[in-house]
Amino acid sequence: MNTDYRKSLPGSDLDYFDTRTAVDTIQPGAYAKLPYTSRILAENLVRRCEPDRLTDSLKQIIERKRELDFPWFPARVVCHDILGQTALVDLAGLRDAIADKGGDPAKVNPVVPTQLIVDHSLAVEHPGFEKDAFEKNRAVEERRNEDRFHFINWTKTAFENVDVIPPGNGIMHQINLEKMSPVVQVREGVAFPDTCVGTDSHTPMVDALGVISVGVGGLEAESVMLGRASYMRLPDIVGVELTGKLQPGITGTDLVLALTEFLRRERVVGAYLEFYGEGASNLSLGDRATISNMTPEYGATAAMFSIDEQTIDYLKLTGRDDEQVTLVEKFAKETGLWSDTLKDAEYERVLTFDLTHIGRNLAGPSNPHALLPASELANRGIAKPWEEKAGEMPDGAVIIAAITSCTNTSNPRNMIAAGLIARNANKLGLSRKPWVKSSLAPGSKTVKMYLQEADLLPDLEQMGFGVVAFACTTCNGMSGALDPKIQQEVIDRDLYSTAVLSGNRNFDGRIHPYAKQAFLASPPLVVAYAIAGTIRFDIEKDALGYDAEGKPITLKDIWPSDEEIDAIVRQSVKPQQFRDVYIPMFEERDVAEEQGNPLYDWRSMSTYIRRPPYWEGALAGERALKGMRPLAVLGDNITTDHLSPSNAILANSAAGEYLEKMGLPEEDFNSYATHRGDHLTAQRATFANPKLLNEMVRDKSGIVQQGSLARIEPEGQVTRMWEAIETYMERKQPLIIVAGADYGQGSSRDWAAKGVRLAGVESIVAEGFERIHRTNLIGMGVLPLEFKPGTSRETLGIDGTETFDVVGERTPHATLTLLIHRASGEAIEVPMTCRLDTAEEVSIYEAGGVLQRFAKDFLEAGVTA
């Protein structure tokens, strides 16, 4: 830690680093013009950067240059159990590799505090209208995941600096918002801004507190855990001025869905956004958190709000210690992080968004940025008259209605509104349609407590929205099995069946294999659609039912007023509820008495946890980047759901067939996500999405066929994707993937990169990459190359019969040559941009990946037994 610029924080016994003086020494008056993000990054440099690099690194920020990398040292790493587990499996495998080379495995530990929250393992097998659904779902979770939880429990004693929150306690982002982030950290007598990276693309939710918190791939998180700086260049910082205020009856969800569509259109991909203005200052922290949570949906890296009175009020509401609340306010005002001190901040680009004109919204189908105003349902052809035939579901049937995800369950106004909708509907005799699988899965136990306090939980239960979990469920594809009769009717009648959920993702095939499309909506609208029972319904105008006198009941008849919602929030949401939940969770748990065995005893028959192969076989060899054949030729917007789905494993899938051979009963196949600690299961999920469109597979008329399909070359044989991968692995055939724009968007999944690397993919060429996925590819030793503007797979006429070589010296943003050998014998040279963006990324790639790089450095440092 640097000692230059260290000063006493007035009114406390703590020190802080005077970033204002450091910056203004280089350029007088510069600090006042810095955006909030730049001030946080500058503080990190002043406190942590090597003294001989400090001035140059600060100049990058002050002068807004992007030529050089500078180091960023996040204060924490947060993980959910899927990527957190796979990261720790990697570290356990790294320990084995170190031990095999004579090193001391016990020395391999996270250096940065790492918090793992088990929140991604529960499926809603028992819906919200079943008695004791929560207990039943937890029992299934424990049975299915015994192998995984055994390993996770081992990590608590085997690794230093790892804290585990066990299942059944909430979602990582909501826990991070309500408890884990102190906003201002204190270590060794020094106060400094909290910062973190998380193994989930929705980690920026805590940006709402003024904390730079970004989502990274598990591989990048592993690097941070092990003490390496996260190297970055000054991001594009965009100011977003919010004006006006929300109209009565409009929720924070309606706001964020409209904002997501607007920001996608404004192309903020990769940017750090800073929200300010009168509209921002009037938003509750819950509304701000919903906006920040949706950061990956509009393509940004971070969505910052500066610290102000709303922040302080939220810290008090959520039961933070008075001393900590006082510190946050004092530190922010002293260091220029308080909202009022940012009035002179300058941005390279400013966007303006008016809250006044927002109406009631949904998003969908298929994409979270596909805004669908409720008033336009009929015009879009989604809402149309329908008749419910006896004993049958209508076309457009809502088969899943889920109040789920931290995105919206972190907002008390949303949850109270949902409870009031249920209460009002129950009074009028309305009920959930019988084919709707409904559920309530909040991201925090506090939600249940304040719904009980408001006496609204019984009404939600009566409507079928009993608590099924405190976990990431339906939004993550863990919606569980349908009633067999309902599922069979969907199949037999080929129904257009749908899901409505209060989550953040609705990609095709994600929510449930038999929900053909999904729509995002606010929690109260989810309740309304459970009553309607179909998406082909004008939710603003059509009758939800009829009262005792035969008069139609519409949405406005059951929608509560803002005044009623706000009054109940004030009466029912209390700081003590948060203390009652989080003090036992964090402060009263037993501390591990002694460190366990540093090497894990791998279970040979496990389909969940297996020693990783990243130091063995082909992965340990050289990547020649020559003679590569396409595994797939893909279009735009390929998501990590296409690359590595997370939802339920079906019996007829490659993974399902493997699990059956391993002796697992079908009911315990679980999800793809839960098996990512075992590469033999997880690699069979590569491109296993039934909605995949591989342009190499076409029918006789030239139409691309949908499914997990590939074409083996040079034979031209069409097979299931896994059979093609197996064939190429046996041949030791190097592979390439050719794709369009926005390749890898969606949730951050290591296995979207690991799966293709294990298949033998050495490079991916695309028109553009999602930020986290690109870093994951590099972390696995896969070379990302980007077409120059105006060039694409289409302009080049790539059909999958070609072979490819990559030629040139790999340096940051270098122009390399893609040499394409056509089956006709023709060869063409195509200039490509090397998307190794920093010298650090070049170093990681050349070593073969993050883990190989660390093992090499570790052994060279001579840390032996």
C-alpha cells in the first residue's frame, strides 16, 4: 500500500488516501471534472499502484487516454455456487497440478476475500400452490446436489479467505445489496471505497449503492482471487440524465424495461453509465438497484449511482450499523463521492431519458431489450380474442408465472404491489388459472418477513404464489417440471405456451423447454397474468373475470394506488427484519477451527465434481491455429444459453444419455448448470440448446435447421452436435467457430468457453463479442478475432466446407490475417482484429489460459513443499 497522499479522515480515527490532491497535483482543477467512476478508479490507483507507475496511470484517467493499461485491485470477489464452485474446482485442480510438480498445494489460496453464496441450485419442482413447497424443494436440492455440496463444504476449511453462505438464504446480488457491501471498506486503519467483481453478469446491481461492482467470467475472477490485478483501460463513461418522474401506477420494472430498450438502441455496450439528474435523485434505492441489475441487458459494464441521501436512507433501512452509516456519509463528502460534488463532472457523451412518458411495460418475446408496452399487445398480434374450451388451455397459455429473481424482489414497492394485487383479486373471487405453475422465489428472506408483517403473504399463497425458495430459480432456467398432463397437452396440441416472470432474462429455451417464449414483467403483472392465464390477452382492457353481479373485472379494478403501496412499505419494511436475517447469517456462524486437507479426494463416479483436465492432453499442447475446420457457422446474438445452456437436462440429450449410463435416475438429472464441476457432463452441454441455428445444417431448400446439430467435414455428414465434437476430438482436428455480431451475450458462463476449448476450438471469429465472454475465451486459451467493418461470414460466403489458418504476431488489437482455404482450392486472405485487448490478455493467452499462467508463475517463484 502506498503511503503517499495518506491522510487522517476528519472526525474519525481512520485514514484515507487524498485522491483529489494527487489528481490536482498533475493537473490543477482536474478532479472536479472527473466522473464518479473515474474518481473511484483514481483512488484505487493512488492507494495500490506502484509509485513509479502512478503518475502515468493517473494521466490515463485525467486526460481520458486509452492507449495503456492500468491495474485495478477489486476489494472483494463474490460468487454464486455454479461459477464459484467451478472456480474452486479449478483451484483444487491447480493444487493437484502444483503438488504433481513438487510445489506446496496449501499455498494456493484466494488472496482477495471471496464470498460464495449457494443460490443457483434449487429448481421449482414444487410450485407455490403446494403446501410446504419451500421445504420440499430444499429437500430435493439437497438430495440432487450432495456431491456438489460435499465439495463446497470442503472448500470452507481447505481454502483461506473463502466464506460460504449455505443454500436457502437468498440470491447473491440481493444479499450483496442488503448486507455484504459496506459501501466504504476499512482495512488496516484505512477507509476506501468498496469495489468488487462477481461471477455473474448481474453483479452490477450493487452499483446502485455507488460501489463499482462488475460481472466477470469465473476465469477472470480466479485471477483476481489469486491476487492479480485486473488490468483495464479507461472505459467509455456515459452520463445518463434522468428527467421527470414516474406516473401513478408505474413500477420500477416498467421503468427499467423501457430504459433497457433505450440504452440498447443508444449502443452503450461495454460502457460505464452514470445516472444523475432530478429523475435519478427521486428514485428509491430499490428502483436504482433494478436499473443497475439489468446492466448486461442493455450491454453496459456498470451502471453507477453516486452516494446521496437515498443511499444513506437505504443503509439505515437495511439495518446497517449506525457507525458504518456515519462513515459512508462522512467519507463520501470528504472525498468527493457525494452526489452534490459531481455537478461539474464532464462526460464524453450524455444521454437524456424522461421518466414521465413511461407506461406499463413487458419485454419480449426472446430478448429483455424487446420492449412490449402493455397497451400495444393487441397491435403486435400477441393479444387476440380467445375461448377457453372445456378442460383445455388456450393458445398462448401462460404455463409458468414466477415472481422470481433479485432484479425485482429486491424492491419492496414491487413486492407489496404484488401482494395487494393478490389481495384485491381474492376479494373479487378471481383466481389463478389451473394450468399456470406459479411461484414466489425472493432473493432475500426479508421479503417474506415484510410480506407477513403487511399480512399480504396469505393472499399471495391463496393466489398460488407461496414461497418456494430463496434462490435464483425460474430466471435461471430452474423452473422445474410441469404437471405431466399440462406438458402432454402442450406437446399434443403444439400450443404456443409461454412464461411470464419478474426476472431479467427471457432468451428462447432458457426458462423451460416447453415454454416456447417468455416475457418479463413486474411482480404485480405476473400475478395478473396468472389470473389471465394467457399472453393473448389485453391486460389493460380485457376482463380478468366477473364479479357477483356479472360485471367485468379489469386490471384497474385490482391495481393498488401508489399511496397505499408507499404507506404499507413504510409500515411493514423495518431495519430489524434485515438484522434478524443477516446477523445469524454472517456474524453468528461458527468459524472453521482448523484447515482441512489441502487436496480434495475426488469421487471417481461423480457427475458433479471431477478433477479438471486443463493441464493434460491436447490442452497442454500447442495451439497451431492451422487447418482449423468450422464446428459451427452462426448468426448474430448467439448467447451463452446457446453455447452452454443452464436449464433442465432432458433424457434424450447427450448429457442425459451420459447421466443415464452413470446410473442417475432421470428425476435427478438436475440442470446443466449444476453439473459444471464435472467436465465429462458439462462438455456434453456445448451448443446443446434446441433453439440453435447452425448455418452449416440446412434442408434441401436451403433453410437452416433448428437444433443442436453440426455437419462433420469433409464427409458432409449431419449429426447431433456432441457426436460431431466426439468425432473431431478423436481425429485431433483443430476447430474454429465463425459467427456474427454480439457473440456470447447473456450470463457469464465459464463453460461457454471451456466447452468449446475442450472440443478443440482454437479460435472464434465474429463481428463482435460480449465483454465477459471474450475474457473467458482468452482465459481458456481461445483466440477471439473480429471481422473488420464491412466484412462478415456472409460477405465472404463461408459455408463450413473451408479450413482456416491464422497468421501474424499476436499483440493487443493487432491486425492478423485469416487465411481461408476453400474446398475448390481457392485461398483468400482476410484482415482481422486481434481481440487480445491488453498486454495482460496476450500473456494469459500465450500461456494457454489463466490457470496455466498461474501454475507457471507459481512454480517459477519457487513456492515448494
